[in-house]
Amino acid sequence: MDIRAFQQLIADRYQQRDSARGTPKTFMWFVEEVGELATALADEKTTLKEKEEEFADIVAWLCTLANINDVDLEKACIEKYQKNQPKGFK
């Protein structure tokens, strides 16, 4: 699945609720998820599966923020990182 497809999956499932919540409250949820990842990464007992789930949550909330702010994440990433690569960089 590419970034655009995942962002669309998140929009299809959560767009109405996310839009009603708005950017400030959604950003707070995103920050909470980042905190959960920080905790998971700091705890040596955290399993790989648990870490994967926390990373996935962050990507999903980032997509939510992008959706409610009309940002195409795939396009933004390509424009910022792929198109602006130094010559010879792969």
C-alpha cells in the first residue's frame, strides 16, 4: 500500500469524525500517540509487535491531520524529498 492509499483508507474510515474534532484536538491526539511511542521505545520489554503498532498509530494520526488540512502526504513527500535529492543520490 502506498502513502496515498493509506491516507485514503484513513479518510474513508474517520474523515467525518476527524473533521468535526478539528485540527487542534486532533493534533493533541497525535502528540499523545508520539508519547506512547516514546514510552514503548524507552522500555526494553516492549515487543517488536507493540512498537510496530505504535508506529502505525502515528502514521494514521498524521494522515488524519493531513486529511483535515487538505494535504496530500504522498505528493508532499515526493516534492520535498524525491524531487530535491542531491545529484547522484538514490
